[in-house]
Amino acid sequence: MKRWLGLILLLFATVAVNPFAYGVMPLMVSGSDTSTINLKQYTLFTQQPAEATLLQVMALPESAWQPANKQRLLSIGSDGDWYHFRLLQEPNISHNWLLEFDNPDIDRLTVYHFVNGQLQQTVNMGDTLVFNQRPLLLNSFIYPFLMHDKEIHDFWIQVQTHGSSYLPIQLWTPDHLLQHVSDENVLQGIQLGILGAIGLFSLFMAVTTGSFSYGYYCGYVLAMALLVASINGTAFNHLWPESPQLQNHIIAPLIPLVLMFNVLFTEKALQLKYFSRSLLRLGRILTAACGILIPVSLLLPYSIALYGELLAVVVVVIILLLISMQQAIKGNQLARLYALSSIGKTTGVLVSVFMYIGLLSLPINPLTPSMLGLTVEIVFMAAVLAVRYNEERKSKMRIQHEALMQSQRIREAKEEALLLEAKSNERLERMVQERTLELEFAMRELNEANRKLTEKSQLDALTGTYNRDAFDKKLLAEGRISRRQQTPLAMLMLDIDKFKTINDTYGHLAGDQTLKAIAETLKAHLKRPGDLVARFGGEEFAVILPNTDVAGASQLAEQLRTAIAALTVSWGGQTIDLTASIGVSAGVITADSDTVQLLAQADQALYQAKHQGRNRVCCHQPPTEKD
């Protein structure tokens, strides 16, 4: 009786010290028969601004608090969630206890521990801190403490997170928590082991068979395994314990990555490109949207990105379910198994999403429904791949058999064709010989005609000399030879003196006769095969002299002038006296443009001869250094 009276007096003393103590009924705990206690039903909850301090929260009136088990539904993001509960140790007993906060994705969780109204300890936990800063190195957040006889322990917990604000609070004895963690690790290990084994098997199948279906399924399963490991804290514990920033950002891009591989696998597994082009386009649009969401999720605030991705999860899983059901109704055999897997996955995912965004409240971990649904889906998807692989194997065998039969028919047809070919070859050889002789005669005649046509196309119709086009080609060719062999190239420009007077006096026919006579004279004096005389235009003639210097060209020009002056052309009983002015230029060609310059120099020398009185030869004189 005295013991209980002392306990009651202690309670009244505590109430006098803490002005808020009257709002919380203490929970008496005993370590003798206690395994675990869900403290949510003994806990009060309030939501305050992020900058609220512990003293401000402790001074809040009773009306600002509500029972935690009647708390608003779960939501994404919280800057100022506060929890408060009080524990009383059974008299004459001291015991070690463990507080578990079973949400590994909380960003920051601060525990203020009071003993008999005095602040005993302040502990910061959360996945924004490196993993080894936790009091106990477990996936969930564990706070150990010791309770002595008749002690009253007050706990004030502040939660700040951009992810899920889900916060179950459990009180454990060390032995029972050890057993619970062991069992939980076994289940998580089995789940991740199955996902990893299926993912690696699919990877090997994708590499060996080159199948996109196995490749997408491998990406889906491995990305899902990494997402699950990140959500339950296993990845933070074992893969990147020193990288809290990675833990805080990896979930956002993993969700659309999982969705993207899921859509790609659905497209291949249901063979949408053969059954429905419109559904194939829809799948491509969903894939592109998920791919865009991956980098976008890293740029948006974490809570906004999670809300958007959870909405995307709902939309995508529902669309994939509808696609599989529509294809199953149309008779797609693979779609029936896929529809069963989609129903389980969609149900589990929707329940988890609704719990995460606060539309549904159930006394279970929000991740549990989706994990059950995904387990069902992965099993059925494996069955889908097995069925499809079997069908493809049978199809290949059927195709091989048909190919073998076709090969046999082709071989028989080829043998018949060879016999026919042997008979026809003799006839063809005789016909080919006859036609070959005819073609040889025809080709000879054609080549001769082409030769004459080519020569005719290069000649001036009046004078029989080469025309301007032939002259230009010859000049370019001889210029390149001069440049390559470093030999001189000479040019003569010849103009008939007073040719207009001849036309005006005797008529144009007399002028034509004069041109013909001069052309014949020029051709008669050009002895070398490489020399070329061409009618340059009107009464002008141009002569190309390869491998000829200025002296040789001047000598030939003087011979031509003398021969033209000796010509007598009779017309209408009258004798027409003829003279000509000639310009000479020569040099070694160093560039294609030099041939144009050579022609211009000969033309300048021609005009010089005209100005000096006609009937003469003038050579182009290159400028001296003094000039």
C-alpha cells in the first residue's frame, strides 16, 4: 500500500513540474511479460511550424494536441510533426528498453528524453546523417534507454522529412527486438535475393539470346530490387552508408525508372507491335514520359516529385492493367497471365500509394501491399516469359522444318533448272556468236560515225580549222603539260588587216573566201602534230604552239605573215590584196590561270602590231625589274 501511495505522490509531483503533464496518461511498463508495445495509442500528436522549439511545443495548451492514433492520414512531407508520450517503470524493477521508429526514410528525427521532468538526452537520427551515427546500426531508427524503479520518462519526438511522414512507434525489450530484426532481415533477404536472382537470370538470358524482353525484364526487376532496398534502408545500411545525400535522392529517379522498364517489358511481352499499333504508340508515349520524369525528379523538390511520381505510378499501372485485360479479351494468350499479374500488382500499388498520400489508413506498413502485389506480379511475369520462350522455341522448330522442306524443294527445282539450262545453253551460244558478229560490225560503224561526229563538232564550218571550244580545251591541256614538264608554250593571235573593208567592198562571200584561203595557208605552215590553229572569232585566228619559245614562235609568225601577204584572192575579176597582223606570247605555265594570261598577252601584242601600222609581227615583252 505504501508503495502505490508513493507512486501516486510522484505522479502529482511530476504534474507540478511539467505544466503539460496533465494531458498525458503514463503507460506503466514491465519487462517481465512484455514483448512489444505499440505506443501510438498512448501518444499525442501536434503539427507546428518548422521553427517551433521544444519549449514552445511543451507550452502548448491541451487543445493543440490530439491522440496520435486519430492523427490525420499519412502524407508526403512534414516540417513540424511532434509526438509526446510518457512511460512509467513498474516499481522495484529496472529494465533496458528500445524505442523503434520504423520508417527508414525519415530525413530528421529528434528525440528529447526527459526523466522525472529533467532533460536526460537529445538524440538526432535520420537518413540525412551518415549511417554509423545511429545509436544502433539497424535499418529502422532505434533509441535505447534504461528505466529505473518508479521513474517517469517523457519523450518528445520531432519529425522533419520530405518523404513519407509514416512513423510507427514501438517499445521493445532487447531480446524481442533482436528476434524481430532477425526475422525481418530474413524476409527482406529472401525478397531481395529472389529479385536479384531473377534479375541476374534475366540478364544472362538477355545476353545469350539477344532478347529485348529479357533485357527489359532484367532492368525492371533489378531497378525494383534497388528501389525496395532503398525504401527499407537496406541499401543505406550496406551499399552507401557514408552517402546520405545519395540515400535522400535515389528514390525519386528510381520510381520512374522502374515504371519505364515495366512499360517496355509490357510492350514486348504482349507483342503489341503485332496486335495493336495504337497501344504500341501509347506504350511509347508512357515510356518517353517516364524517361523525362527521371531527370525532372532530381530538379523538383523531393515532396513534389514524390507526389507526381505516385500519381504517375497510379496512372501507369492502371493503363497497363487495362491494356493487358483488353488484349486478354481479344485472345492474346500471354495477356491472360499478364492480366492476372497486373491485377495483383495494381491492387497492392494502389493501396500503398493511397496510404502514402493520405487517402487510406490501415494498421500495416504502407510498403507491405505493394510488396505483396509485386511478388505476385514477378511470379506471373516469370511464367509469361517461360510461356513465351516455349512458344518461340516451338515457332523456331516449325520454321526450321519448313525451311528444310523448302530447301529440298529448291534443290529439286534447281536440278530441273540445270537440265533446262544445259539444253538452252547450246542454243544460246549459237545465237550469241551470231549476235556478237553483228554487234562487232555495228560497233565499228558506230565508232567511225562517232569519230567523224566528234571531229566535225570541233571544226569551224567555214574555214575547216578548229573552233573556239576545241581551242579552249587544247589550251588547257597544253598548259597542264607545260606546267608538269616545265616546257614553254607559245600563242599566236592573228587578225586580217582591213577585213571590214573587204566585206564592204567585195561582199561577205568574198570575205568568206578570204578566210578560207588564209586558213588553208595557216594549216599548210603548221607541220607538227601538236600545233593547232583555230578560228578565234570573226577574222581572228589563234595558233597554239607547244614546246616553243618566243624566238621560235616569232619566226613562225613571220613566215605566216609573209605567206599571207603573198596570197592573191580573185573575186569578180579583181584581185584582193591581203595582209595580217600577228601578236606573239610565250612562257612556262605555272598555274591554270596562266593560260588565260598567255592568251591576253598575245592579244595585247596583236593590238600593238595594229597600232604600229599593221602587216607586222609583235611579241609580248614582259616587264623588267626597272619597270
